[in-house]
Amino acid sequence: MNFDRNTVIGFVLLAILFFGYFYLLNNEQSEMRQKQAKEQFVRDSIAAATAPAIDPKKAAIDSLRSDSLERVMAAGTFTPTTDSNEVRVRLENSAVSVVLSSRGGQIEQVELKEYRGLDSSPVVLAGKGTSLGYPIKTGTGRTSSSTTLLYSLIDSGRMADGSSFVRFRLNGSDSIRSVEHRFELPKDGFLIRQSIQVKGAEALVDDRTLRTEWNYTAYQQEQDLPFEKQNTQVGYVEKGEFDYHTIGRSADRSFEGSVNWLGIRQRFFLGAVIAPNAFQKGDIVWSDSSSKYVVESRSKLLLPLNGSGVADLQFFYGPSDYHILKQYGLGLEQIVNLGQGVYAFVRPLNKYIILPIYEFFRGLSGTNLGIAILLLTLFIRLLISPLTYSSYLSGAKMKALRPEIAKLKEKFGEDRQAMSMEQMKLFREAGVNPLGGCIPALLQIPIFFALFSFFNSEVTLRGASFLWAHDLSTYDAPIQFGFSIPLLGGHLSLFNVLAALTSFLIAWYSMSMTPEQDNPMLKHMPYIFPVFLLFFFNQLPAGLTWYYTVSNLVTLGLQFIIQQYIIDHDKILAKIEENRKKPKTKTKWQERLEQMQEQQKQLSDRKNKLSK
């Protein structure tokens, strides 16, 4: 479409008019809002000046009276109490310190004695935002949550087996109805037992079933909050089967069958509610949208009362340690990420090989877990040494064929199809498998995935220092940028730099042992991985990048020793010549591959003729 000069001028003037109109309209509306605000300010000032003065003491008394009235109405048939009656009791054993409150007769917080938070104080679980309660009928048409009612402290003490206990009771206005909570803490461990006895259950709860509401807020415990959220899960056992969900912005899950336990694992710590006789059904909703905590969950689970009006619960607030969780026999250890989802195939490798060997070396090295990782690395490399030797032997054979491959390149020039066919014939005659060096490397991939899961979930690495790393469970950050670089972050992990550098040296040495590639992509592909490693491993635990560094150093040493002192290149050449004299039989796969190559060559020849 063509525009003359007058048309263009018209459009420009029209645009100026529109902009001018919206500018004036916006100014007019702004002035009107300012005028209205001033008028409202004047009205508020007049109202404040003419209003009677409020006595602060009287306002406080009125507030207390209102609050007391609400409490009395909420308590209903139960004895009304005030905040001054709230009692806190502490139960302790060798592992935890548990604070119980008479407000709701429940757990207020749990301190883990052997684990430290970001401020070096004991790790606190089940703190603010965590509660377990259930609705109670407090009168005709009135229902209150047990968490809002004040229980009376009946007694507390220690039993003959070393366990300690506390009893809270919610008394009704008659002797027919009452609710009692009894807590027991064994002399060792992280499991807290609760027994709920409801007297007059038919009048207090529907269908003799407690509709429990377990709210759990997991606050940040690790240095890297985003990474902690990535390694946080909702786990449960429903109908005898374990399942889990990685947390997202917000999600929910409904349970139609019996639920044995439900828990939130925030990488190294677990909060779980357990029903020895199983919950009937329920649901849970969770969110990680806040920057103050890792995840916030709200769950509702139906818990039937037995014939005596009693229901039992258990709580686990402690470390997500495979051995500790397994000893309870509840299946809680399944939530420890030793291999889940698409990586579930590496879980047996972690359970039966890597974890036991690591525990053995941890016992030898004491508190120096960097040495334990080094010994673990050497053991794994010894375990896969047959695969390593097979890979290097294949590389030596390929190196022996480099002169002949160079001659084929000179003969066929740019004809890649013919070059590929002749090269395959050369490999077959010499008895060399071109994939011989790749297959052993592929077999090592499960080990890498197993170690990736292991180092992200092993709680003993938490807070363990080694060399310049203050905590092997998170990245080492001796170099801080003061600003964030995309994909890299605001720091540079020195162990990661060493891992990337040694990976580059391995790639360079391996390329020097293999025939030169014509394809630029294949030629430079081995050098790309170390670059990716530098960026994507920078946020990973120092324990993992330290393992990778040691493993790479071992690889470089083995490559040099095997190639220079173990593999006899003259014997390899003699073996290749011997293989050439033997009669050759083609496999079906080789026949199909040669047919495909021949068809591709014919098509290429036809295209060349047509282009000419």
C-alpha cells in the first residue's frame, strides 16, 4: 500500500491528538483524586477532633472482656480457662527436647539436640504453624477445634523403662464427658507417642471418629533455600504402598484408602504423623510460595476411636536418616531419596553397596568425611576397574588403526559415505568394536545417578567441613561475586572448578587416543561437557563435586599408567593382523548396517549426478 505525503501528515497529527487527549485526561483524573483525598483528610480531622477521647485502659479491658466472652462461648460445656492457666511441659531424652502446651494439649516445638540450624542453635521442628487438632462439640450447635481449648495438666513423670510422660485433660461440666491426651517420649530416639481418650464420644465427635487436622510448616534449615525446596517432598503410605510428591507452588492430594503415615521431608529433616491403626481417608494441600519457609501443608485425616474411645498417634520429628528411620519398622525410610521416580533403578545400588561402604569408611575416618568420600571414590573405581580397562584397551586398538584410517581419508576425500563403509570394514577385519570404549562408560552412568541421589540426601554430610568447604552438604563458595550470573549464581565452587578442569583434561587425553573426526560437532563434543559441568554443578553439594574431582584424578592416572605401562601396543597390532587372517562372519546387525550405508551412498551418488 502506498501513502502520499498528506496521508502521513494526517496520521501523525491524529496520533498527537490521541496522546494529548490521554495526557490531559490523566492529569484531570489525578487532580480529582488529590482533591477527594484532601476533602477526606479534612472530614477525618474534624471527626477525630469532635470524637470523645478513648481511655486506653478501658479499651484494653473491653478487649479482654470480649476475648474472655469468646473463650467462654467456645469452651461451652467444658471448664473455661484463660491464658494465665496455660502450662508448658518439657520432655527430654538423648535426642530431642519436646515442649508440650496445655493450649490444645499438643506439641508446641521439638528441638533436635545433635543438629544445628543456620544460627548455630539446635534445629527446631514442629514450631510455629504446626499443630494437630480435631473438632469437638462444646454445646448445642457449637463446635470448636481442640487446638483452641485449654487442657489441664493432670500429671507427668518418668516410667521404669526410662520413658517420660505427660497427661492433659479437658474436663466437661459433668463427669460424663472429657478428653485426655497422654504423651510418651522413650529414653532414646525421635518418636513421640500420643494417646487420645474421649469419654462420652457420642456426644463430642461424629461417628466416633476424630477428624484430625495436621498443619505442618517446615522452615528453612539449609543455606540454599531454593535447593532445599527442590529436595523437599510430601510422602505417605496409602493402602500399604509408598508414594511421594515433589512440592510445587501449590498442590493437593486426596486419599480414598487407609493411610499409615503422612510426612514432609525437607531434604535432611522429616516431620510425620503416624496412625498405628491407620487413618481411614483424608487429603492434604501444600504450598512453597513463601520466602519464609520451605513448605506449608494442611491435611485432614479421619481417625476412628476404638471401643474404649481411644485413638493412638505417633509423631516423628527428626533427621531424614535412612538407618534411623528404618529402625522404627514403619516404612519411613522410603522417603529418603536414594533413588526415586525415573531414577528408582539406582536405589538398590545405594542401599546395598554405596551406603554400607560409605558407613564403613566413615567409621574409619572419624569426623573427616572428606577422607571418607575419597576412600569411597577409590573403592568404586576399584569396583569398576574391569570396565575401565576394557575401555582403555578399546582406545588403544583404535589408536593402532589411526594410520590406516588416515589412508582411507586420503583415498576417499570428501566422500563420507564411502569412507564410513570402508572404515566399518576395517574395524570388522581387525576385530575392533568402535563402541568398545563407549559401552563401559554407559555402564557407569547408573553409578553417577546413584551418587547424585546419595550426596543430596546423606544427612551426615550436613555441617561437615573439609579443606575450604565449611559444609559438604552444600556448595563450597570461597569465591563470591557480589552479584548473580545466569546459570552460575553469585559464587564459584572451587571443587566444581577442579572437577571441570580434570574433566577437560580427560576429554583432551581421550581425543588424542582416538581417530580424528571429520565432523566438527563430534570433534568438539567431548570438550562441551566440562563447560556444562562448570555451570550446572556449581550449586551441587561440595561432597559430590569433591567425589567427582577425585574420580577424575584417578581416571587421568589410570589412563597414563595403563596406556604407557600395561597395554602392549605391539601385541595389539599383532592381534589385529591375526584377526584379519581369520574368516569373517557378518551378524544380521552388520548386514543391515552395510545395506543402509550402501543405500545412502547410492542416493548420494544420484543427487550428485542430478546436480551436475
